[in-house]
Amino acid sequence: MIWQSVAVPRSPEQIQQEIDVARESLAATLDELSFRGSPKRLTAQAKEAALAFLQSPPGIALISAVGLTMALMVALKVKRRRNPPPPLRAARRR
């Protein structure tokens, strides 16, 4: 509803009706905002989006890359523990 100034005087019933329409519209808007901002709904929506991504080809590739990187890091740590690098020699002074 568009609000405009009206030059014609309104009856109290008309004013009350406009107030009731505005109140109902405001209540509907608040209900919609509370639904959109619901933490449970937002959490569920984010979880669904994450699962959909992780089950897609790019998501599977990402999981594989992260797993491979972690495996390589663990292998390097194990290798360094078994074969520590030689100690550094002091630089020669001239």
C-alpha cells in the first residue's frame, strides 16, 4: 500500500482500517524476517550446501588435495625424525 497525503478528511473507521492493514503487513514482515534469520534454519541450510559441495567433483578434488597434502607432511616429518639433517657448520672467517 502506498501512503499519500489525502486532502479529503477520513472517518475514524477508515483510519482504524488503515492502521489494521499496516499492522498486519508489519506482522507478516516480522514473521518473514524471523524465518529468514532463524539460526537453526541457517545452520541446516549451510550444512546442506557444504555436503552438496563436498559430494560434487570440485569438492571431491578438494578433499583429495587436502588429504594428499596432509599425507605428504606426515611422511616428511617421519623421514626427518629417522634421518635428522646434519648440523650446520660455523661459517669460516676470513
